Amino acid sequence: MRLNYNTLSLLFLCFIGTLLRGADRPNVLLILVDDLKPSIGAYGDSVAITPQIDRLASEGMRFESAYCNQSVCMASRYNLMLGSRSSSTGFYSFGTQFREVYPDAITLPQHFMNNGYVAHSMGKVFHIGHGNTNDDASWSVPHYKDKVIEYVDPESNHRELTREEGLFTNQGSRDENGELRPRGAAWESPDVLDYAYADARVAETAVDRLRWLKENEDKPFFMAVGFVRPHLPFSAPKKYWDMYDRYELPMPEFEDAPEGAPKFAVKRGGEINAFKPVPIVEPFAEDMTRQLIHGYYASVSYMDAQVGKVLDGLEAHGFSDDTIVVLWGDHGWHLGDHGSWTKHSNYEQSNRIPIIVKAPGVTKAGSMTQQLAETVDIYPTLASLAGLPAPKTSQPIDGLDMTPVLKNGGKRIREYAYHAYNKRTHLGRALRDERYRIVEWTSHENGKIVYELYDYEKDYLETVNIAAIDLNALNYMKALLAKEPPAKAQVRRRGR
């Protein structure tokens, strides 16, 4: 068969097209999970039933020593989306809008949009509630929002707006008469399908978007998928509760405040008090502790199943081989340690998070690293993996590019991870290196400084503050902390 000039030209163009498509930038799937500590099989939790996240970890790299930059949901998501630590921006608390301070900020998805991507989001990505809203400029199409506080059983809230529902819908924890709204149930386990709750609907939306992108979009995508469980309430279908024997669940090993720690450093009350029948005084009795831990693990397994649906969607639509996947927990959860619940502290359980990265052609299957990492590192790392230039933006970019670590888990870029927590009376700046954590608490009233110091080789449960005992270690960690710039004051909430 003789080929004419036109046929050869067409074949040549097809060949060039194939080469160009092969050089296309990778897609990005960012999976955000609320309140997820490393209670995951891949992280060595022998009780957690998380086959889908374990599957992702088996295909990529897990960071064993990753930390959030602040153990508050809203602030942590700003850390992720801006690449900025809270202490660099002053965004510590709810109700602060980052575009009021940085109107020209370029968020992580915006940076990808500015470089030829389409950006979609669904579920809990930015924190919507407590006076905060979505950032419309970060997405190519409208964000798909679903519930955070959700009940199926009418006995859980008696069909009244609970105080947490009011906060997450920006209607407030008090009613029109100024009275606190009723507490909602801390858990429920109805015999229902997964789609009775938001996370399954979010997963289904993500799969539908993947299908649409495959059929209609020529540009690479950046997709952010946010799951709310295991955030309170522990609302999950019965089958996930039935996966666990409550008497085989791990109980807190140390429920006291650390010896020698300042009283204000230990979390008590707060968010957990918005749910019934949780007592107001901590630590809780064994039965309540066990029930809450059961609910947490059931919620983790429910969320894990939804992660699996999205990963299946990637494969079904042919995206697995050219999509970077990152799974990130926004902060840890005390789960009864130190007698505390939820987050909002500078301790290990509140700040250590899972970060798992699968980058085709870069990460090795089933690899891990002990490199200390921070939430803010995700922004520059994803930009680097996708071949994007550094963003020219007004907000500070505090993260480091972890691409060399993804290629070689033994590589070291950071010598410590930094985080901060702002309380009513004190601001705590903290460093965690491979052995120690130092917390520098500065009084808002008079500037007086007190320290906490913990040695994780000898005391991984943080039972004793050794700041006044091991002065050599304290001075070493203080010298590291002195390398960091002073923290900015908190940005005031709107209307305050």
C-alpha cells in the first residue's frame, strides 16, 4: 500500500500530538479529611479498618512525621490553600476572611488555574461556617457544598437546629432570642445506606465530575474532595460501627495533664460540650470514653469507604496513571489523651497528621519517610510536581518543596516542623524535631513567656514538662525557635 503526502502528514501530526499529550501536566486530586489523626492501618494502627487509604499508601509515599501548622480547622485549611503559616498571616481564629487582608492572594487551586488547569471542589475544602465562607475565586465552577453536622435519626436532634448546625450554617449557636440552641447527639448508627450522609454524596459527585472531565475537558484538572467524617457527630451507618468490637478498641494511655505544664496549655471542654449526652467535665468515665472512641473509628471506616469510591473513579475513567493524589488530614484529635477531646492544643495528638502522596513516575510504591513535614509544604510541592513556576503572590509562602523527599525518603530538607496555637490568654509557638517539642507560650497581657518541653524518646505520652529540668535540651530548642520570625498578632474578626 502506497502512502501519499497527505497521509504521511496526517500520521506525522498524530505522532506529534501523541508526544504532546504525553508531555501534558499531571492532574491533581487533593483529598482533605476533617479531624483525621493517623488512626489508619498504613500508619501502624492495628485496629483501624482503612483498606482504601491503605491501598493509596501502598501505591505512594506516606509521611510518618507530618504536622499541621495549627490545630484549628479553618486556620489549617488556610495554611493549606495559602501555603502560609497562621503565625505569618495572623489567621488563627474563625470569622477571619483571608481576602480582606490579602485581596490578591493566589490560592493553591488558583495557581493551577493560572497555569492552564480547571479547578473543581466538593465537600469540606475551605471551612464554611463559624463566620467563614467559600472562596469562589479558587474554582473554575461553583463549589459543591454539603453538610458537616448531619443526623438521620430524628431523636438525635428532634428536628431542631442544634448549636453546631447553627455554627456550620453561619446562623450562630444561639437562636433569635439569644438562647443557646439545643445540643445534638454525639453519635448515631442507623441502618442506612452510605448516601444517607454527606461524605458518600460528595464521593458520588467527585466520580460524576471525573466522568464529565473525561468526556468534555481537554485541560488538566485540579480536584479537591473534602470529607467531614470523623468530625463530630459520629454519624455513620450501622455497618461501620459493627466492624469494631468496642472492648478491643485502644483506650487513652494517659488521661492527666502533663506534670509541670501550664494549666492553660491543656484543652478542656469546647466543641465536645455541644453534643449530648457528653458530660461537661473531663476526663470522662470509661463507658463514655469507649463509646466516643468507637464512634471515631466507625466514622474513619465510613470515610475510608468513600475515599475508595473516588480512587475507583480515577481508575475507571483512565486517570490513575497521570494524576497526583494527596490525602491530608487537617489536624489531629486527642481522643481522650491528656483527658482532652477534639483538637485545639499544641500537643502531639492534636498536631500530628497523615499525609500520603502518590505521584506517578516520582514516588515508589509503598514507600515512607520520617522527614518532618508541614501542611504548608503541600502547596510548593504540588506546584513543583506539576512543573508550575513559583507563584507571584502577596501572601507569604512558608512551605518547602518536598519533591526530593518523594523521590528518596531518606532525603532531609526540614530539621523540624513548626506549628502554633493561639489561646485567649497566650500564643504558643512550637517546634517538633525528631526528638523534642518546645512550646513557647507568650502572654497576651504582659508578654511573659513560659515554656513546655517534651522528650519523645523517653516520654512519648507527654507526661512531664522537662523545660525546667533539661536546660541543655531547652536551650537547643530555643535556638532553633529563634530562627523563626516573630508571630503576627491575630487578625480581628469582621465586625469586631
